[in-house]
Amino acid sequence: MSPVRPTVHVVGRRLDPASYELRDFLTRIAQPHEFHEAGSAEADRLLTETGARDAELPVVIDGGAVHPGATVRGLADAWRISAAPTRSHYDLAIVGAGPAGLAAAVYAASDGLATIVFERDVPGGQASYTSLIENFFGFPGGIGGAELARLAGRQAEQFGAELMILSGVAGSHMRADGFRIWSDDGHEVTADVALAAPGMVWRRLEVEGVEELLGRGVYYGAGRSEAIQCMGDDVVVIGAGNSAGQAVMHLAGAGARVTMLVRGDSLRKSMSAYLVDRIEQSEAIEVRLRTQVVALHASGDLEAVDVTDAGGATERLPARALFICIGGQPRTAWAAENGVATDARGFLLTGPDLLTRGERPAAWPLDRDPLALETNVPGAFAAGDVRHGSTKRVAGAVGEGSMAVALAHRRLEELERASAG
């Protein structure tokens, strides 16, 4: 990961998906930036001074460098955020650079293990969407999810871990005698031990028109990059977890009028008490329980949403933006092709959860039970949100990531003994 650069400037259109993708990317890598609406006086000044008045939007101005028609991939390449693997074989390969994967990378690399991390997005996972994590151990003033991920990534790299950012895993072979992983940008490596920590993908809202309006008023996640753009606007947030709670507080703090829609009958069943208390005290936030969105209205961009309550009454609410924070689904589509066991919802089974009436999994080749966090493939571990039974908390993911490294050492010792014998 490259260090934070001086503030960069983005000239584009607020409700253009390409401009949103850039703002979201810059926000989630904790890169300071300012967005300027095309046609504004400041945007015209910047484009004139840099000779980019006729350039394709969005334009990113990074000191003396100008990037017309800028894309996330183009910026990542220009800033050398990711590089090719330096070796063909590693002690530990980690898939996912959320809190679990990053914690594992820090502890593995600091222990001297040759470590590589593949991440199809940016570091931090869903935590990178969170404006402020206030209940994370050791940060009484809270810390932004993107900043926590940036610091953890830098720390892992300082110990020698290699982070392949914006480099997703295209395929893998996971076997007891080792692992082979190849990325969607053409790199292939092998490893003695693997850790699956790919996290979650946002659960999709099944309402007509949502996909067409993504980046044009509809957003998955807490909308950190959009909050300042929503000053004075009516916005709607769907969800009842901590991510939704942080989103409504952040949007209200930026001057938006926020309506929070919750399918259940209470926020306290799924949200930390400190967030519930703040939401209830905020005059800028209206919470509607047992209510859900049933339709969107747009004329090019989002204008309003229809909501229905438990009694069947429907109402139209003005909405300049809709933020969807309804939880996630585990990234485990790859598990079946590798014979990795999951529960009915797709979460990876590990350790004691693999035992049936005390019996080991079928075809388990070792004369021991699976280790805690170990899947039914020896040497393949799982940590964080993707694991069945995990706490779905940042601190829990960090703990599992560090624990996975201790268990990886045990597996490496097994392999060394087998090789020597």
C-alpha cells in the first residue's frame, strides 16, 4: 500500500457512478481528497490551471499530475498501490484483507512467515465503510474503519507481508498437501497453509430499480464518501445493525435529514446500546420500525421512495439518497469446488463444528481432530465474518486472525515432521 498522499482533487458530477466510485475508493483507502462539482467556480479554476478544461470527467488532480477519465484501477496503477508477488511459494496465503486477514498478516509476517494477502477490493472489508468504530479496544476516541485498515496494512507490510490490493482470487486448489491460488490479474502462487478471510458482500435489496440507480442516489454501505454531499437533503437508511447506526449518525452530523427504516420492532436487538441512545437523542433522525422500502422513484436520479409499514399503509418519502446497510452474505462460492464444508447459509465450518456426534469429517486424513478455525481441509483455516459462529465484530475478527496464525504454526510443524519422516 502506498502512503497517504497530499490532498487530491476530483472534478466530476456528484450523481455520476464513475465519480462516486472514485470518491468511495479514496475514502476507503483513507486518502484525503476534495470533490468539486463540474461547472462550479472551483472546478473551472482547477481545470483551467491544469490545462484540463476539455478533459473527460472525472478528472483527478494529484499535485502536478492530472488523470483525465480517471478510474479506480488507473489510479491504483499510477500510485503503485499493488505489485506482483515477489516469490512463487509462501508459508501462508491469506484471502481477504479485512480485519481478520490484516491481523493474520501482521502476526504471521512478524513471526517470520513468508506471507501474501489477496484482496479484490481495498483493505478493511465492510469495516472500511464505517465512519467511526468507537467500541474497538484501545481507541477511546474511536477510529475510522478505513484508517484502521490503512494502518494495519502498513504495519503488515513493514514486517514483510505482501498485499495484493485490487487483486481478487480467480481460482484455487485447496488440498492437504498444499494450496495453489491464482489471481484475476494473472498471478499464481503456492502456499503450505491458507487462511480464508474474504468477508462478506452486501446483501442486495430486492426492489425494482435499485441496480439501475447505483451511484446515482442509491448506495450499499454507510455512505462515508457521500455524507458531505447530502447536507440539507432528505436521505433514507435501511438497516438495524451497527453499520446502519454509524451511517445515520454520520449523515445527520453532516447536515442531512435522515429517515431510518427498520424491519424489526426494536433497534436494541441488533445495535450497540451507545448508538441506539445517540440515535434516539438526535432531532435530525427519524426511526421507523417495522417498515420497509417497496418502490423507488427517479427521473434520472433518485427522488423518492415508497415505504410500507406493518399495517400495510404505504407512504412516499422524499429521498435524495438511499443507503442500504442490510447485512451481508459470505464470500464462499468457491468453497464447494474445493470441498470446503459450509453451513446452510454458506458460512465456513471449522473446528468442533465439523464434528458429528464426536466423529471427524468424512475423508479427514489426519489422526487428530480439526484445529479450532481449521476447515475440513487440513491446513485451510477460516477467520472473521465468513466463519460460522463468528461474532461479526471487528475485535472478534482481529482476534480470530491472530489466533489463526498460532494454529498455522502447528500445521507447519506437522508438515515439517512429515517431510523429515
